[in-house]
Amino acid sequence: GPNRPEVMNRTTLELVMATLERLPFQTLDLTGGAPELNPGFRDLVRQARRLGLRVLDRCNLTVLAEPGQEDLADFLAAQDCALIASLPCYLEIHVDAQRGHGVFAASLAGLRRLNALGYGVPGSGLVLDLVYNPQGPDLPPPQAILEEDYRRVLLAEHGLHFNRLLTLANLPVGRFGSLLLSKGQLQDYVARLRGAHRAENLPTVMCRELISVDWQGYLYDCDFNQMLGLPLAAGAGHAHLRDLAALILEGAPIAVAGHCYGCTAGQGSSCGGALTGMT
């Protein structure tokens, strides 16, 4: 993450590549603060694509303008990576308030660059999804309705295209959890999530088909569990990527705690956006 100096080293990267080759994965989902800044990022993407995997890059749009990354957008397009980019609002005042002055303009410049390559443009096959998170302790509004708003404003005011908007609930972990705690809102928010729990979201939560790998190669049931240090429930102790082939994951338990209501509340929330069309 952006506040953590840890970077996956070459040994762990090569273990990831070997694991992708050995086991029947379908998707490589890359995240971090800016995963593209890892020196091994492009080798990992090339290897995954050679193996026929779908590659998702959770791309911070401002990274496209980083020194030394001038050809990054071209690389991502050439490798047919699907991009998931955070744009917390379609209004500059809200984005800059949340992320810092100038972030909205830099994000739009990144979107323009990607659109020019075909990303998000109908018929191109290059996928560009945007991500919305609420700014405070609220559940996101209905995904389909908000997507229409984003599409209308970004096209009319900026001439920009994207494929889908993914709405993600804020889970009470990490910086957001600390912020709620400092404001005395943590218990109320967790209670709100629990009160909005819907059992029909359970079959499609992300932890059922995803394995999260940290910078050192340790395994978790999802990225939020990784942030909390809750190891993969299927492993004895703290399972590592080198142990993965020996683990039986089918039907194995998943490590859960109070934050998990963030994924099952309301319309549901996963790394792929809302789980149901419900409000």
C-alpha cells in the first residue's frame, strides 16, 4: 500500500510466476499502492499473459504520469490488461478533497491517455472500469444508477469513456478504520453494516474464489484479511505461497470477522463491485 514501504522482491515474484504456471488459475489481480512501480511488474504481467491468464491491474491513474512510466499505458494495452481505476467522484472538488489537490486533473489526464489507446471505448476490447467508494461511513448508492451519472458527466463534460463503474463499500480496516475510531464512529458503522447484512450476497463474496498474496508471499482469504493480518484459514499457521500446491482449498473454511459485513451489506461489495442489483 501507499503507506507501506514493503515491496515484493524478485524471489517472491518468481515464486508467483512459478505458481501461476503450476496451478490452474484464471486471473491475476494486481494491487498495491501502485503495483506498476515494482521493478518486476512487467515480467509478471508478460508471464501471466503468456499462460493465457486474464490480468487485472488496479491502476492508480496518476501513476501513468510518473517519471519513467511514460510507456506504461502502451505496455498495458499491448498486454491486453484489464484496468480498474479509482475515481471516487466525477466532481473535482470531491476528488481533490479526498485525495489531494490536483489528483482529479491528473486522473482525467490518465483517462484521456487510456481512451486514446482504446481503453473503455466501445468495441475496442480493452477494459477500463472505474471504482467508487463512499467518502464517509455510508453504504454506496445503487451501482447502476451511479454508473449512469458517472457516464453522463464524464462524457458530456470531459469526453471520456469507461466500461463499468464498480461501487465498493468502505471496510472498517486500515486508514478508514483508524479515521472512524478517531471520530468515535467505528462501532456505529460496524453495527450499520451488520444491520444491512444480506445472506443472498454470501454465494458471490470474493473470498470464495480468490487467494490474496502479500509482499512476502504469505496467503490470506482476501485483501482485507491481509490488511488485518488474518492468515488463510485453510493453512496450518501462516500458509505461504510455496505451500499452496499442498493445501486443499475446496470446501475449506474462510477466516471471517466483523469487517466481513462490509462485503455482505446492502447490494454487497467485492473486488468486482456490487454483488446484487439491490439497493
